[in-house]
Amino acid sequence: MSRLSLRRVFTLFVLFAAVFETSLASVLAVDYGSDWIKASLMKPGVPFDVLLNKDSKRKIQSTVAWKKEERLFGSDAANIASRFPQDSFSSLKYLQGAPFNSDIVTYFTSISTAQISETDRKTVALKQSDGTEWSTEELVAMQLSYVKKLAEDLAGEQVNEVVLTVPPYFSQFERDSVADAIEIAGLKTLALVNDGTAVAVNYAMTRTFSTTPEYHVIYDAGASSTRATVVSFSAAEDPKTKASYTQINVLGAGYDRNTGGTELDLRLRDILIDSFISKHRRDIRKDNRGMAKLWKEAGRVKNILSANSDAMSTVESVAFDIDFKAKVTRAQFENACKDLHPRFARPIHDALANAELSLGNISSVILTGGGSRTPMVQAAVKAAVGEDRIALNVNADESAVLGAALYGASLSRQFKTKDIRVTDVLMHDVQASYLASNTPTRTIHTAVLPRGSKHGARKTLTFKRQEDFSVVLNYPNEVMSGFPREILEAKIIGIPEAIGNLTERGAIDPVIKATVVLSESGFMSVRDALAYGEIKDDSITGGGDQVPETDLDEEAEKNEKKEKSKKALAKDQSSIPLEIEIVYNAQGPMNAAAKRASRDRLRALDNLEVSRQLREEAHNTLEGYLYKLRDLLDDGPETPFTKCSQHSERQALSKKLSETIAWLHDEGETADTMQLWEKRTGLEILEKPIVHRYKEIESFPQALNNSQKWNWSTRLFLTEARENVTADAIAGVPSKWTPEDLDGLEKALREHEVWLNSGVERQKTMKMNEDPAIETKEMRERAKTLEQHLQRLVRRKAPKVKKTPAKSGDASGSSSAEPTETGDRQGHDEL
């Protein structure tokens, strides 16, 4: 029983430790953009800020690339795009959840030199130059894994949960793709938050509001699209706790999925292409490297034109061994983009219309996103809303990720942050479709989640059915050209049996109920399907005998409990849960087996890269070690290495060194990590005795001084201790030490002195290139043993002296002279 109890206690301790560790877990926030990734880590004890990459930059380019077998991320990957255009992948946000034949994939091919192929899910995979294919989810997962590693290096622990920003217009297919990539990366989706909502959280964190709502527009000009989100801020009070909090309500949003910084880069690249063709009469569009170079140059020139009226474009050997040079003016650039001017402002008007507000209700338009710095974008927005409403009071690059981090912190109890509560809304109408019960060929469409439905909403549908049937959730309107409309099919199973059971219980006209749920992250699902029928049965609803008036109060309480019990029983009796089988179309989320296979594939790639990195380190370490040995052998006769080594040892080491250098030159590039370490170990075996000798020579004086110090301290202690023991004996009081204690210490001292003196004398006869007669390690160990023996006696407390009680017949009426405790004298409390 005691063994069982201990086992239970240990199990509870492990469980508590696991729960405690989980409760202190870190939260990673990621703003995944088409051009840039920003991340932030929320962890107790870690300053709240944007996560830095290995180059101490505050944002990471959304690119993954291969340089032969080496995988690169961020700026390292972007910098080799012009050299390896078919092995560099960026702007992957366009492809998340996109069907292979959709318009957005066609647009992607116009801005990227990457080769694409169709997956078995009818989505997009990208192909390396060696033929290796990666799905969009796998490539995005690689980038998230890279960010995860940066966060773990900062946190000093595993990071498992992530909050990731998404555009408000993302459909279920795109959100599923994001969630799949997160899972493949080894992370758990804590939440997906719309990027405009995340900026609103960041805006509210340092501001206070009144109970009267303030209305603002979050205008986000990003690389892939332009979004506007109408948000209200107000102060509220929790009715239960009476605590005040800030309420953020998203009222509506507008967007243009194809107008953003990437489209501006595309227009500018076209200007550079036309200039090249007109000057050199060669079609650069047929050269992938040239197109990649011009794409990079277009982004650079665009940044220059944001602050200047013209810019000089210069690309060395852009294509066909031609050096390209052209001047681009801002007027020329803006003229090429003049059709985009009204499209930049349109999301604001659409958002206001969806929120059922006018521009007069808006306090400010908060600009965010890298594209908001572009003069033509600012001019379009100012023309639409007025310059006095433009607000530049958030960080255009970092407000979304910081807001997402704060949003993630609000979902955890371990962080103490300002109480901000968010209500977001759905951007697309969702309907439920099912076959009519009486006319199986007729499909009924029911609006369940109209645009503007709040995240977290639930809608229960009631059906009169006797057989199993399916409910299909779909978009009545196309969310984007080429995207499917069907979200999922929910097969409700077990209806005939459930209806039969309810009928036997006395249910009247049973029905089927199914609940459609919109999660806080914007995912739609069908849950809680059940067969329900009202049962009228006296055995359940019951009656009761009359109760005497004197027991009314007591009986009333009993009846109330009985009534609650009866209602609960009646509810259990009147409903039967049904099984729901969810079926996704081809563009739906990856199944568990596919995600597991992708995760294993990425893990194998990570292990291969770690193995390759270890091999490179072993190769470099061996190479550096060979150079060091060669220098030691060539430094001359007066060096410590030469003085402490024998001619035969140097000769053997030199021979082994020459053999290893030749082997490294011939076979080093193909050798594995173990072979490289074995070659180094073979040399270290020959070098170690020599190094040991001159290290012993360096350490000997200090070790000898330490040993002699403790010999002297022990001898001093013994002299004074024996005097104290003698004095205690004369005074008739107990002593701290017995003669046996002191004799034992003196014996240990003499043995140590004899051993040390003998070893020192032998060491005097040894040459520098001979092994030492006495090792400094043993000297320190023996001195430590003597020190511990001495300290045990020094720290011993003096025994207390018992007072002798006074005798009743003593004429003086007092006790005999009180002896003095040995503790009153100065003792050896410390050396």
C-alpha cells in the first residue's frame, strides 16, 4: 500500500509539473506577409518587443531558397534569387489555399520565376530545379519553423503555440491552409486574428476611451492587397466583476485582393523590361535570371521613388551579358499606375458601407502597412477622406504583430495585460444547403451566417427527417475567381435509430437539430447534431402528494431539487446525440496522414541539415587543428611545445600530420563526420602527452603552494588545539576535541607531508620533456582531503556545560563556583 501511495504521489507530481510547465508556456505571434514576416514572443521575463533575426533585423523576408543543398531563409534566400531563380520561393501568401486553376495562381506566375505544379488536392506545389516538389503548406511551414527556432533561442525553451495574422477576406480554404502549415511546422494554432483587428488591439493598448464609441478606419496597404477595417473603441464594465475594460468591435471591412505593393512592383518591373527591350532589342522575359534581377531592382527603385522624383536603375549583367541602366521618374511610375488610384481608396468606402456608417462618423483613418508610405497611396487616401483624418500614430510595420501578441496574451491567464475584448465579424455570406425531405431532387438553401456575423456565433438548424442526410456549408457568392464554393459536407448519421428510440419514449413529432458554429478564428463547422422530441410522461414530469403546512419551507426546497432533477432527466430522455461525419472537398484541409507525412519530411530535412552542419563543423575544426599543429612543429626549439616534447614524439606527430593533411585534401570532401573526428582524435592522442607536460609545469607552483598552505594551517591548528585541550582538562570542563581527534589529524598531516616532500624531490630530477613525477591533480585532491579533515574539527561546536545545582546545606546559599564554558574562549572558528 505504501508503495502504491508513493507511486500515486509521484504520478500526481509529474502531472502537476506538466500542467505548471504548460501554464508558463510562451506564445509566439507572427504577422505573415507576402514580402515580410514579423514575429513577437510573449514570455514572462522576456521584454515585449519584435523578434530579431540572426542579423538583428526586426523583420524577415518571406523567402525560402536552396543554394545547391543548402537551405536559406530571409535575406540570405532573397539575395540568391537572381542566381537561383528556380530554387527561390517568395510571395507564397498568394498561393495559400488557392486552387491550381484559379486566377490568383495565374497572377503569381506573372511575378515569380518559380515552376509550379498541381497537387493531388488540386492546389499548388512548387518545384525546385532538381525536380523536388514542395506544397505551399510545406514551404510556409519551413518559414514558420525558422521563426519558431528564433523564438526558442530567445526563450530558452520550446515554443508551441502561435497566433498568426490573416487578411479579413481569407476564406475557409485559405485559413485551413494556414492552420495546416502551422501544424506541419510543429506548432499549435492558438488563434488566427484578422490583421486589421490586430492593429486595433495595438492601438487600444496605450489609449483610454469613454463609454461613447469612437469610430476609426484601419487602412492597411500591404504587399499582396489593400484592406480597410472599420472599428469602434469604447469603455465598458463587466456586469459580474464590475471591472472596466476596453471593447473593440469590428463593424465592417473592405478590400482589394489584387492592389498592393506587389502590383506596384509589377508595374515598375514592366517599365524596366520595356526600357531594356527598346534599348537592346532582346526579350529579357525569356531569361529567368534576368527577370529575377529586374524584380529585385523594381523593389529598390520603388523605395527610392517614395522619397525622390526620379531614380537611376543599374543592374550589372542583367541578361545576355548586358549591363542595364535606365532612369525612371516618379511621374512615369505614377502614370503607369493611374488606374490603381481609385482602387486604393475603394476599400475604405466598402468598409464604411458594410459598417453602415458614413465618413462623418469616422474620427481618423489609421495608416499601416509598408505600402502606406508610397506617395500615390497616401495621395489617394487623402483625396478620399481628407488630410485632417489621416493618422500616422501606429508603427506601420510592427503594429499588426504586436497587436497579435497582445491578443494572444489575452487568451492566456499567465499574462497580466490591459483588459481588451474583441468582437470580429465574418466577411463572406455562408449558407447551408440540403435536399428537401419530400422532394429529394430539390435543394434547399438557408442563410446561416450572413456577412457581418460575429466570430463565435452559433446557429441551430431544425429539420424534420426520418433518414440520414447531409448538410453542405457553402458560399453563395464566389469568394475569388476559381475558388470552390463548397466548404464542407456534414453527414448526420444515426437518425432512424434515434427517432425510433424517442418514439418509444413517447416523444411527440421528433426533429433533428444541428448547430453551425463560427469559431473565434473564423472557421465554420457543424457540431452538436441531435434528435429531439418533447416527451409528456407523468413518470418523468411527475406529481406529488400534499405536504403538511408545517413542513412547507423544507418541502419546497426538496421539491425544487426534485424539479431540477426531473427537468435534467427529461432533457436527457428527450434528446439523443447523433454522429456527424465531416467530408471536405479536394481543396479542403490536409488530412492527418498527409500532415504527418509532410511533418516527417520536414523533420528529415532538418535532421539532414543538422548532420551536414555538424560535418562542416568537424571538417573546419580538423582543418584548423592541422594548421595549429603544423605551426607548433615549425615554431623552433625555444617554444614550450618543443621543450616539453621528445624528438621521437615530434617525429611521429609530424608523420601523422602529413598523412592527415594528404587525406583531407584527397578524401576530406566526401568523408563523413565520424571519419573527420577519428582523424583528429588520432592526432590528439600523440599531442596530448606533450601538452599535458607543459600544462603541468605551469600549474605545479600554484598546486605546491596550495598543499604547503594547508600543511602549515593544520600544524598551527594542532598546536593551539592541544593547548586548549590541556586547559580544559585543568578547568574540569569538556573540550571540543578529544586526543584521538587530534592524533588522527596529525597522522593525516604527516602522511601528506611525507608524500608531498617525496614527490617534490622526485620532480626536481625530471626533465621538461619527461612525464611529471607528481601530478598537480593528485596534489589538489590530497590537499582537499586534508582541508576537509581540518575543517570538520574547526567547525565543531563546543559542548555545553551543565550547571551544578546548589546544595541545601550550603551556608552561603549559593552554588559552587560556576565553571566557564570553553565556548567563552577564543576558538578556531575559521582559519
